[in-house]
Amino acid sequence: MIELFTMAIAYLLGSFPTAYILGRLFKKFDIREFGSGNVGAVNIYRAAGFIPGVLTVLIDIAKGALAVGMAINWSENPLVVFMAGLLVLLGHNYSIFLRFKGGKGLATGLGVLIALSPSTIPFILLTAVVLTILLKDTNTAFGSSALSIPVILLFQYQQLAWVLFGLALAAIIIVKHGPDYRAYREGRRKLV
């Protein structure tokens, strides 16, 4: 029973719409009606400024780390921990509080990995920086850097469970970056 409770809490925690709430608090507007309509850090930064942008990043990272931390403390089952990591990310990207709209999962995914496998973070960030230089497009590069997650986890742990978790985590992030990839291929720049 605690396992189901843990996973439900992870999804609800992920669903907390940080950028939406900060948009209301700082600028009295709905972030979904600005720019790309994305409920994420870059869009709130562009719409409301530096402080709401930074707060969104920090809170969204904390959501991912907290969900995984709770799962580690509440269950000895590694599957529950992995599921909590995926569900907090799904909650962020498809928030129950915003009719299943949400962000793209970069900050929350980072929080998941900080709690679960912090040694992978420098490699993922390095991949994102290299892709940014090569592609000359931050949105596409950071979304694409998710592809490195299962590869890095494979080298780190050499276990199928970690690779499958990395593939699922990457897929959730990559799907939400679909519009960015299309805009990049078409030579357009799209707001995050």
C-alpha cells in the first residue's frame, strides 16, 4: 500500500504548477497565454523576469529530488523508486491541476537524477553544452541531451533496470520537446 501511496504522491508533487503559480503571484497573468504557452522556467523567465525564472528552476528541481528521496525512504523496492522518478516527471509535464498541460521536464528530470544518481549530472550537462555549441540552439540541444541519460546510466551501473529507467526518462523529456525539434528542422526559432 505504501508503494502506491508513494507513487501517487510523486505524481501529485510533479503536478505542482510552479511557473503557473509564480506567473499569477508576480505578474497576475496565466503563463499559458504567453510566448509558447509552456509552463516552464524559460517561458516564465521571459514573461515575468529573472526571479520567477530562477525560482521555477529551483522548485522544479526540488520536486524531482523530493519525490525520489521520499520513495527511497518509504520503500526498499527499486522499482518503486524508479516509478516515483518517472511519475514526478509525468506530473510536471502533464499536470492534473492544469488539465494535463505542463512543462518539458528538464529541471524536474535533473532533480530526479540529483537524488538518484548525482554522479551522472556533470556528463549530462557536458552533453548539453556540446550540443548547444554544435546545434547553435539551446532548446533543441538541452532536449536532445536527454538521449545521453540511458547511455550514461549504462556506463555507470551496467544494469538493464537503470538503462530502461534512463530510456523512459529520456522519452518523457524528448516527447515534450517535439515542437522544438520541428522548429529547428524547419529553420525556425521557437520560444520554449
